[in-house]
Amino acid sequence: MEPDVSIESLSTIRIAVVPTGEVPHALLRNYHSMLLRHHTIPLSAISSFYSEHQKSPFTHQPWESGSLRFKFILGDAPASPWEDFQSNRKILAVIGICHCPSSPDLDSVVEKFNATCKGYASSLVQRCFAFCPDDSQLESGRKADNLILFPPADSQTQEFHLQTMMQDIAASLLMEFEKSVLKAESAGTILKTPLDSQTSLSSEEVIKSKKRRLARAQKTIGDYCLLAGSPVDANAHYNTALELARLTADFFWYAGALEGSVCALLMDRLGQKDPVLEEEVRYRYNSVIMHYRKSFIPDISQRVSPLSFELEATLKLARFLCRRELAKEVVELLTNAADGAKSLIDASDRLILYVEIARLYGTIGYQRKAAFFSREIAQLYLQQENRLAAVSGLQVLAMTTKAYRVQSRASMSKDSSSKCSLFPLSPCCRVGFVLNHGGDGGVGGCGRGEMVMVYGGSMRSSKSVVLYGHEIGPSGADVGKTHHQSILSLFEFQWSTIQMVVLREILLSAVRAGDPLAAWSAAARLLRSYYPLITPAGQNGLASTLESSAEKLPAGTRCADPALPFMRLYSFPLHPSQKNIIKRNQDREDWWAGSAPSGPFIYTPFSKGDSKDTNSKQDLVWVVGEPVQVLVELANPCGFDLRVDSIYLSVHSENFDAFPVSVYLPTNSSKVITLSGIPISVGPLTIPGCIVHSFGVITEHLFKDVDNLLIGATQGLVLSDPFRSCGSVKLKNLSVPNISVVPPLPLLVSNVVGGDGAMILYEGEIRDLWIRLANAGTVPVEQAHISLSGKNQDSIILIGHEILQAALPLKPGAEVTIPVSLKAWKLGLVNLDVTSASKNVSGNMGRNLKDGKGPTLVIHYAGPLESSGDDPTIGQPIPPGRRLVVPLQICVLQGLSFVKARLLSMEIPEHVGKTLPKPVSITNGSTRDAINDSMNNKNGLMKIDPLRGNWGLRFLELELSNPTDVVFEISVSIQLEDSSNENNHLADVEYSYPRTRIDREYSARVLIPLEHFKLPILDGSFFIDGSTNSNFSEKSTKAELNASIKNLISRIKVCWQSGRNSSGELNIKDAVQAALQTSVMDVLLPDPLTFSFRLVTNGSDHTGKSDSLVKYSEYKGSVPTHEMIPMEVLIRNNTMEKIKLSLSISCRDVAGENCAEGSKATVLWSGVLSGITIEVAPLQESKHCFSLYFLIPGEYTLLAASIIDDATDILRARARTNSPEEPIFCRGPPFHVRAIGAA
């Protein structure tokens, strides 16, 4: 049998191409490829070389449309014993190839060529092509016969020269065919085949033999007509041969003539096919097969048999019908051919038959059947105990891996560029491959080189044939239907057993062939894919095979198929808070705007909520020169300890330096490792996987391969999940982000001076800290901005913005220290409720209550607009900036807590004094200015004198509790503006109240006097009625008053101190406003009239001192009895309008009885004490003088009261009355007078 046969093969002329002299192998292949371009020579092109010496037997030669077809066979080949039966099996021409620079003696070349041609007895034309001769060779070569010189020239000229010579050879062959036809017509021609009997013949058999000779001669003439390109003449001779062969029952030659007639029919149709022609070919070839079967001779079946021709005819018909529409018929033919393979005598014929069957099955899409017969081919090779056969078997098995889903990654890359696999043929028993590698000969595909077949020491070229005519895709086992690409095509665990057998056969073939790389690849695939089905002893054996194969390989050998460990992407860490990269907008002053994520977190899922593609990869930016890290998880699910010599990130570009690490994985274990590297140049960067050096070979492990494996494990399509079997947790499938590398950027590193930055503060505590910023990058910081984020931002009361701006540009290695002042915030209401609940349940004061949600400093900074070292070009992207996040690690503990706040009133009787407060004067008539002056002047406030007392004194009582483990001291201070200070700065005024101490788990009350904020003037602008006539100015005045009230409240400070360094301030603003919500008018607004008593003498004013006062001073604030004591009452008008009033003065004893009236009066008086009509000017004082004479020593109380006549709206609003007829009554505070007896 012969490979790659078809019905048209009967019309092909075989030409042997033999090297003559020393010809380099690469040049021989090049010259051979040049000849292959001229495999068809049109008859119209050879007319100039053709000369008709006698009348041509080809009477119907198609000179316009016909052609001669050549088949070039590279190498030596013995003559076939079936040459007489089929003339196309003969070597009809010999072409020698000579390379003149390698063989300078052309005479010896000619002698060698002539000697070689003697081995081809059937050759009709001989030519020796000598390429690249020099001048001397050109002179000597012209004398030699059949030597064609090809002088050095360009490729186009040589192609034209070669085409001309091939046309000459075609014309010579045509003329020789005419001679052969005339010779075959003679009666003396003897045509024999190995089937013919060698015994003596009877007379009847002799007569029949003569008729057979005529039939065979006609069949031979028809063969030459086919070779000459004349199908009409061939068909006529074949019909004659068929009639004669039928008469003589020469079934074998009858079948051969019928085959030739089919070939002539197809040649006449010029390759056109139609159903009628197809049916005719099917009918005739079925007859051919039947007559080949009839020619079977049992007596010689062990020596020679026509079975090979029967099977060859079956393959020709199957090839002619090989279409998916006729798959059923083709499968039937191939099944019959496969059954007949068992009866073939020659193992080479069986090998070729399996090859053709595999090819045809692959053409119609029956890939598994094709793979099955390919394995049968490999078994025939492996039956031979030699290395060449093992190499051939290895290559055949390598081509079955795609159908069995155990394909090598290297062959996958080759299949992506080629849709077919080349299957080099060689007969089995006497045949071996001579492989000249032009590249790697890995198991992933056929090695590059010329495949030739060796027959008994002689060399005959064989064309490589296509094993699978179409790309192998996922298909059913026997139905031939192509399914869509799905994950099921990747994982078919029901094939596990046969897949393991295929890989085992590849492994054994590679070991026998001496190919350590192929053996390593097969062992790696076997161990990686089927470790759950392999016993621990088998796993250790495969590991030993990997190590022994690696010892035979050179150091640094790479293999496309990874072994262990399994590897998946565990995490692709984003930039830490100190390295966040921000897109830079140079058109805005706040260039970072829109880049920072919203919310208190560094990353929030809502930052990309408007993205339409939820499966899009995340972008990641790396910086040149800054180390990066990737977390990878490794797994070793096998029963041996695994040592990984080195593993590092795989980057196909040249802008990244990866750092290798070594890993040790015990049996059935997994480990998460950190792989790092440094980007070295700007540009995009892709990390598909890792480079692993284990078992002595370097392999690339791709993340996507393991991802597909894990997907198959979740769907039950693969045997096992290697990570779950090692005890690893289930992870979400991660994808490698799109990575881009940007130029070097500045890098700020922060640390808190004097500690780690963690602070524990009590509520309200004030603390100063210093943050040091250092530029650890290689470019300076030219822009920087500090902002706040997170919760409790108002706790930051001072940030050194100016210091940071003054330090710019901050060069590499430079530092700057920024001060930050913060005040601990107040714990929320939820925490206070929790405290109360825990206190009620267990008696605990909430000692463990704390809040660690501190604010965060966010520093946006950037370097120069143009990266250093780059030429400033238009359109060059601006280097991005960075965001440094400095979280202030503050833990706020509950300090002093408010229990309740309330407003208290207190009345302290005042003694009759000598002086009064300085009255408020209005210089320009502006009420508001007077009010502001009074509020801003500490002397204008009516301070409390503990020795004098007061009437209607109001205090704010704050009840505080201490749930902590420390002791607090409380102090009250009031912040006022010192009018004596030229710069008008605020000065703290602390009254001499003793500090309040609160021990742990105790409570205390703090009193805050509110009389300091009593306004001295009662103005109409303070009362805004709710009528619709209220205008904008009234509303504005009310707003100013509210602002003044808030300002006054803010000047009250309740501070605490604990230990030496811990101090803070209580926030009492809310408590004061809540307590004063209903009494703010009484607290802040004065009475319309105020009354005062003092001792005077006749002729003295209120500022002078009389002799009587000096005399009374020796009584230490008391008056003597039995003396007339001059006094006066001062009535002050605190409003802006004149007031007319009726004044009454009374004196009461300790029992509250009026002691100046009645029969039992103990006090005598002179002057007027009742019904006194007085008019008091605005903001002025009026006085009324009288004298008292105390008869009995004791305690007496002076009271002044008045009824205001014609009260204004202001007075009625202050008195909270709206009735115009209701009198307005004003009473002054009681003044105590102590009368003592004379000494």
C-alpha cells in the first residue's frame, strides 16, 4: 500500500529527486521546494520542446486544456513489484541536485549521477541540476550530457530557468510515453505481477495467457495515456482491456483497468462533480473492490495477496465521498477497511492503512475514532525495539492529545496558527524515521525537519500527509456533530482512564526515544491532571521521572506544560493608605477634586456604582522604582514533599523586575506567599501568571488555567479541587487588573513625633501633637494640601497649613513637622444610653465606655508637572499625584458626664453701702453701642460681692458624675475683653472660687453665677411683638441679640484637670441653653428701675465722704441708736425713656412688721417716706433724702417700692402684661441695717 492515494493518483508521474555530491541539507530542502512549485505542467507550455518523430498514439491529446502532473519524491526508493500492474508506481524520471560550491568536480558529479540513475531502471528521463557554478565549472559543465547548469542569479531568474527545464523534461517524458505505448502494443511485451503463477501451463492456459497479455497491454497503454494527460485515449484502451480481461477471468487486471477508467472519467470532467458522476464513480469502485476480492488466491495468500489493493480502492472511494453529508457511507467503508487490516501480511501496509483511516475520520469530524486509530499507529511503532520507531510513535501520540483533551500547551499554540496536524508516514517493520530537527522536538507537536522512510537501507522520500483534515473541536464520540464551545469541552472526567493511558504511552515512548523534555512534559501533565487517581507510590514514581528527566536536560530548560504546585491569584493588593495615587487635573486649583472616594473609608463600593460594566477589570497604577506585591496561593495535593527552587511573577514585557523566592510545601498542604518586584519603565504591564522552577525545569503557570480548573470543580466536571483537598478556604474568582506604570512620584511617609500616634483622651481633653512628614521618593513635592475626613472632624482645632506650604518644595529626603491641636469629642447619645443601662443593671458607672472613631488627615500632594528625564512633549500625560491618609488613632473615653442642669435663684439681702456701681453713660445716644460697651467691659457688669449680697441672684447648677478611674478638679472661668488692653485681646478672668474635686465614681455640683451677664440697659429693641407690622430691622435686631446671648454663653468655660498633663474643657453650651430656655429674659435683662440705699450727710455727694461716715465706719457697717441717721435712696432708670413714678419707703424689723408707723413704732423718721413723685431721666439716677432714728438696737430692713405712672410698652413687656390699665409695680431688693447701742 502507498500513503496519500486517491483516484487521481493513477495520472501522476513520479520523479525521484536525489542529491548528487555534497549538498547541505538546508539547500536540498530549498531546491526541493522550488521543484514542488512545478508539480503541474500545462501541455500548451511544452509545445516548443515537443517534436513528433512519428505519428503520436495519443490521437485525442488535449493540448489546450491538458497537463502533466508530477510527484517529486525526495530520496532513494526501491522498485515496486507492482510496476507492471500500475505504471504510475514507476519512477519515470530522475532529477539530480548538485551544489557546485560543495562539489567542485563536475565530472565526478556526472559519474555519480549516472550511477544513481542505473538504480532506476524504469526511468525514461534523467537530468542533473547544478546550482551556483563558478566560471570554470560553467566551461567544463557544458560538455557533460544531462547536466543542466543554473548560474548564480536572483530568485526570479532561477525560477524562470527551472520552469523552462521542467517544461523540457515534461516534453521529453511525453515523447518517451509515445515510445512506451508503441512498445506495449508489440506482442513480445510480458507483463507480470506477484500474483501470477510460476508453474507450467497447459495448452488451454497458454491460449488464455495470450488473451490476458493483450488485455494487460491495453491496460498498460491506458495507463500511459493517463500519464500523458489524454483521458479520452486512456478510456478507449481501458474499455478494450475490460472486455479482454472479462473473457479471460483476469479479475485483478480487470479491477485495475476499471480503476483507470474512473480516473480517466474524472480527468475528462476537469474536476467537476455532480450527482450523476458521483453515482457512477460509486458504482464502478464498488465493482473494483468486488473484483479485487475475486482475485484472491488461497494458495499464495500467505506470500502475496491482492487485499492491499482492495483496501486501497476502498480508501480511494472513501476519500472521494469524504463529506459530512455522506459520513454514514464513509464510516461504513472505513469500518470495512479496518476489518481487513487484520489480514494484511505486511505491517507497513497495516500502518499506512491506519494512517489513512485516521485522516479520513478526522476529515468528517470523527475525532475520537481518528485518535483511536492514531494510537493503533503508535502501537505499531512501539512494537519495534529501536529509537527511531519510538520517536515516530511519540509524534503520533502527541497528535492524539487534542482529541483526548490532554494536549500540551505548546501544541495548542501551534494549532492556533494551523488548522491541521502533519502526520509523517513510514512503514513499520522495515521502516524508521530519519528526523532532522529544525527546532525543538517536544511532545507538543512534530519536530521540524524532513521525514523520510527507510526501506532496507535505501532511502525513499515520502510526502508528509495530513492526519486531521480539519481543526479538531469538541465532538460527540460517534455522532460527528460539532457542539458549541462550553466548559464541558475542557473537562470530561469520564475520559480520565483513557486519558491517563494516552499520557502513559506518551511517557513510555519519550523515555524509549530518549527525549527527556517530552518525558518531563508527559509526566507533568499526568501528575497535574490525574493526581486523585494515582496512588501515592505512583505519584512518587512520577516525581522521580520528572527529576531523572530534568537531569538529562541542560540547565535552564523551559517546558510549556507546568507541573506542581497548583497556583491561583489570592489577592492583588491595592495601594496602602500612604501610597494612594490620585488623578491630577492641572486646570483646577484643587487638582485632586473628584478623585478621592466619598465616605470615611479608603475604598467604598459606591465609588463605582455608576459603572455599566460590572465585570470590567479594575485599573491599577504602579510607580517606577517602588516595590509592589502580589499574594499567590500554592497547593501541593500529592503524597510527597514539594520543593520549589524559585518562583516569581511572569511579565512578558521588559518594564518589570521580579524577585524570585523559594518555597517548601509539605504533603497535602497549601500556602499563601508574597511575590514582589519593581517596575523599571513606564508603560502597560500584564501579569498572566508566575514562572516556576521546580523538578529541574522552568515552567509558566497561568492564573486562568487554575481558574478554569476551579470552575470545573464547582460544577462537578473535574476530579478534585486541589486547594480544597489541601484544606484551603474557598475564594472568589479574581481577575488580574489592568496595570499601568507611571513615572517616579514623591512619597510622603508620616509618623507622630514621640510615639506611635495612639492616644487615649477623655471627653473634652485638649492635646497637642506633631506629625513629621518625610519625602521618601526620588522627586520633590511641589504641591500639597491638608484636609480632614472621617468622623469628629470638628475635634481638630489647629493644623499647621502654613508650615507645610512654607516647606515646599520638599526635596527627596527632606522632612517637615506639622503641629496639630485636637480636642476630644463628646461621646454620642447611644453610648450614653448604654452607660445608663449598664449603670442601672450592675451599678457600673460606664467605666469601659469608649469611642475610637477619630478623624483622619488627608494630604494630597504631587511632584513636578513634567517627569524628570523625559523631554516635554505636547500631549504627554501629566504624572499623577498622591493621597496620604493619616488616621489619628484617638480613643476617647467617657470623662465627666452631665447628669442634669438646672437654674437656681437666690436672694441675699444687701447691707446699706457707702458706694454704688458706676452708672452707664450714653455719649452718642446709641443704645446698642452702650449695650455692647457694657458687655465688653468687665467694669460695666454688676459683679457679685459676697459681702454685699444681692436680690434675685441666679446660678446655673451642673451636676457632674465621674465614672472613670481618675480624679478630676473643676474650675469655672469667664473670658472677657480687657478694655485696658491696647490690642483688645481676650483675657481669662478667674474668680476666686475654690476648685471642685470629683473623685472616681462620685458626683458633684458646680454653680455658675449668671449675674455677670445681666445687661445694664433695658431697650425696646429687646422686645419684638408677633404682629404682622414687624419689619426687617426688628428681625435683624433680634438676631443680633441672639448672637450676643450665644457669645456670652460661649465665654463661660468649665475646665477640668486630671493629673499633671491631662486637662480639658466641658461642653456646657447645650446645658446652659436648655436651662435658660424659659428664663433667659430674667437672667439677661435688668429691671426697669433699681433701688439703692446709702448713708450720707448734709452737703455731701455720692462720691464724697463725710465726718459722719468716718464716724460710722468704726461701727463696721452698723449705725448707732438714738441718733438721727441721714440716708438717701437712689432710683436708677435702666431704660431709654423717662419714667414717672410714685416712690414709697418702708422699714421693717426682724418680724417683718413696719416699725416706722403705728403706736409701737421703734424707728422715727424725718422727711417723706411715701407718695413721693419722682421723674427719672433715661439712664440717670434720682435720689431722695430722709433720716431715720433707731430707738431699739436690732436688725432692720429698708425696702423701696414704686408704682410707675403711664407705663410704656417696653415696661409692660418686661412686666409681662398687656393690659394698659394694670399698674406696673417695681420693688427694690431689701437692704439690711444693724442698729447697735451707743458705747
